[in-house]
Amino acid sequence: MLTLQPITPAVAAAFKAVRLNALLDSPSAFGSTHSKEVQLSDTDWQDRAAQWNSNRSIGYLAISGHDACGIAASFLDSADPTMAHMDSMWVAPAHRGRGVGKQLVNAILDWARSKHAQTLCLMVTSNNEVALRFYQRLGFVRTGKTEPYPNDPALVEYEMVRPIGPGENRSDFV
């Protein structure tokens, strides 16, 4: 059974474990690196967990049994609070294709809707075709905006957005 749990200081150890696993499994999907984040102290992880669960941000762990198997975070744009950004999305390889990613995205959409955001924005690395197709199935479209990927000059990041309707039916997106 899969549950989603907000990332708080109380679950900082699980947050650390899943984030480090994500950085090892999919290094080009994140702006940070495993070698950088593995050096953070337990206090750093607790502080980060507190930052990811505030009035303007949320982070979720996907938990299957006793193991954290996924992560996603979102924050409101500082200049435009009607825009929410999704960040740090990842699902463990053994749990992919089982709806974990969709549950995480839906939780982010619900949070963003509760904050009166109208648009959810994310960035996808150009070499991640699986993620591009996944987000397209959930109603995201590429805007045409790109940014250089900070850890590899051969890659770019594509911006994708989707509207957040007040009463949309999630079954519209498979």
C-alpha cells in the first residue's frame, strides 16, 4: 500500500535516504549532485525538511510499506504566487509504472490548488524522454523556454506547464 507523507523534520532521515538514492539513480534529473548532498549533516537535512514544508512550499515522500520510494516538492513563485513550481520529482526504479509518480503529481496539484495557484511549472532535462512523455500524459505542455542544465553543458532543461483548474477531474489525465 502506498501512502504520501509530507516531508518534515521528523522524517528527515527518510528524506535524506530517498533524495540521495534519487541523485545516484538519475543524476541528470537534478540540479544538485550526490557528492554535494551526501556531505550535508543531519541538522542540514532537518533544516531542509522544515523549508520544504512551509506556507509557500511542500514536499512529499511516497512510502511503500516501510520504504520511501518517491519524492516530489513544490513551491510558490516568489514574484507570482499564482505560479507553483514542481521540483525534485523521482520514483525508485522498482516502483515505476505503478502510479506512484501520478499520485505525487496529484498531491502537488492539490497543494498548489489549495494555495490558489493557477499554473504548475516544472523543468525536464532534455535527455529524459520518459519524464517528458509522463508529464505530457498528465496535461503538461512544453512552453518553448529552455535553460542550460547546470551540471552538463551538453544538456538543456525544457520548461513544461499545465493549468490548475479549481475542480478539474484528475481522470482526464492518464
